[in-house]
Amino acid sequence: MTKKRTRYAICGLSTRGIYHFVLPLIGKAANGGNDFSDCAELVGILDLDSRRVEVFLEKVGVKIPFYQPQELGRMLKETKPDVLIAVGPDGTHADHAIAGLEAGCDVIVEKPMAINCDQVRALQAAEKRSGHRVLVAFNYRYVPTHLRLKRMIQEGKLGRIVNVEFTYNLDTWHGSSYFYRWNRGRDGLSGGLNIHKCCHHFDLINWFLGDAPAEVFAFGGLNYYGPNGALRPRDADGRPLSPAEEKRRCPVFQKHYADRLAPESNEINTGWDTFRLPMDAQYPPDKRRYIYDDSIVIEDTYNAVVRYARGATMSYSCNFCTPWEGYVLGINGTAGRVEISHRTDPDPTGKTSPVPDIGRIVFYPLFGGKEVIEVPPVAGGHGGADSRIQNDLVKGPSPESRELKLVAGSFDGAQAVAIGEAVARSIRTHQSVSITDLLAGRA
């Protein structure tokens, strides 16, 4: 007897959607990646770019029904998925997830779960009404170093955690990439990088602490990018240059793209998509798109302080234009301190030499000594995290995942979004923001 395969439909044929979800589901993942085709089938794809979907399906040699965004209801009715995956632009996640829940599906939402707490409340209400579940793909929890640190915390090695120091850097390639994509505005597609990117970091600390955030105060600004960005080249009188000349003189373009792309072109390929799929519907080729455009309104620099319900605090900074990428993390507890300094090289364009994802945790007991814990690298995306979270989301959590509470639900997704929205509100108002009030709609 043939085992029934779980039916999946996906909203958004994004690069993340393709490599993290679609290819494993159809058994086409490269380099020994997961193959779920024996237990899962992809029955529908929703995207605004029909040509992109057509080219992708041709290249992988499969046939899957395709639907336009306005046909979401029809896709759910005709394909009858068991699980809906929401992985389009951030602003679509909540609406797609709610439609899936109302159609009787379980839902997997790529982070962030939503772009504001209004959407969070609507999604959680739909989840409660439907009786189905929402899972959020917080893959950052699954990095081997983070698994080891979480276990140390659960074992009580640090005692009661008092405060966290977390600095995250994005390099000039990765950081700048957000500023010619849809993330550049707060126009319904994005809640800003304080939600899109920083929710990774907020969820990680929430998970380490096993606690809920209570209050946030933040500062932020747009320093490197946008029309007044510090890196923007200008003529001798301080006026903007022509688009092509601007790229010729732009240090970001010169470092990462000059040997592959013409300055006169409007193309900026991040290098993530090895299929080189068209994306003209979302990014029309005749519309300027670069990192100094007037339409850029989001911040590229953040500093925040978060107070947690049980009293711990976090000081957090994130910068989207630095010489190296990675983070410096310190956690202080009543029994000792841990430190991690992790550098990575996310640039797939071949312009820099790869740095292995080697994890090293340094533990300092409160009264002397030092313990260095080496965590060997694991093959696969995001330091081996992607393969593990895919297994948990598709096949169910492993015993270790249940022990470490790795699988994130809508509560976890809501807390991360709420910190991100609180950061933006605090920057705007110069006031602290209550997470409880924000989630309840009182802020």
C-alpha cells in the first residue's frame, strides 16, 4: 500500500522559497540536501510573476499548477493542500497564512510571521478559530553553536541570566542588498529591517532566555544608504551623478559587482539564485533600483535595549554596512558568562574568500577559569541549520528538537515581530514601548 503524501502549496516563489522549501519537496535539492518527495508533494505555486515560475519549472523539469496572487482562494480550493507555505514578501505572510488556516490547512510561515502586531492579532485569531497550527521557520535557532549554548543554559551552567550583549554586523555586500530590494520601504510589503532581519536575532535571544520581552527602547537611523547616504558619490559641487556614473564611483558596486555587471544596467544580482530566474514583474527593468534611491526610508543602523518579563535585559545593536559579517554575543548569568564571536562570509559572488562556520563558545565561571567549547561545522545552508529545520517542519520534530524547544509557533513569531515594531515605534517617538500593550493593540 502506497503511503499518502502530505500535500503542500506555496505562496511566493522567492529565492528562499525555492531553495529552502520547493527543491526539497520535489526531490531536486542539490549537494545532498533533503529529499521529501517520498512523503510530500507540491501541488500549487502562487506568485505574481508567471514567467519566473514558468522558467523555474522548465529548469527543474516538473509540472505544478500555477496561480496569480488574486487566485489564492481558487488554488486552495482546487489543489486541496494539507499545508500552506507562506514565503512571499513579508507583508503577504499574514494574509496568506490566514487564508490557508480558513481553508483547513496547517501553515508554515517564513520569518517574519507578519510585519506588525495588527497582522499578528489577526493571524493568531484565525489560528485559534481554525484549530490548525502555525509554524514559523526560525532557522537561526538550529545553528550548531546555538544548539550547544541552549543546552548549556537549560542545564543551568550560567545560573540565572542577568543580561545579554548582542552586536550583529552585516557586511557591505549583504547589508546593501536589502536596499535595492522590496525591503527598502515601509509600504505594506516590509516592516523595515528591524522586523525583516532583526526578528532572527530577537527570536534567538527570546529562545535562549525562554522568556517574553516586556519593554523596548531604541534609537536608529539611515546612515549609509538612501539619498543622503555617506557612501553616495557626488560631483565636485555635491550634486548627484548620473545612475551609471554613480555606480562607477560607488564603492559597493566596485567591490562586489563591477567585474560582472555593466554600470548602465539596472541589474543587481545577489548571487543567491543560481537558476538566474527572471524577476521583471517585481522589479521592472526600466525602473531605477539602487542603494541611494529617494524611495529608501528604512534604517540601516539600530541600537535597542529590551527588558524581559523575568528581569533580564538585552543591549542590541545591528549595523548593515560593516567590513565583516557576523556577531559578538555575551551572556552574563549568576554562575558565569559565555562569549561567542562568530564571523561568516555570506557573499556567494566569489568576491571574498569563504570563512568556515566554526563555532566556539567561551565559558567563564564566575570565580575563575575558562572553558573553550569547539562546535565543528556542519554542511548545508546556514551552518547546517536549514537541513535540520526542514526535517522538523516536514517530518516532525526530533527528540532533541522537542527537548530544546526548537520548533517555533505563532507565539514565538509574535514576540519577535513585537520587538521589531517596538524598535520602530521607539525610534519615532523617543519613548519606551510596552510589548504587552503593543500585542494587545493598546499601543
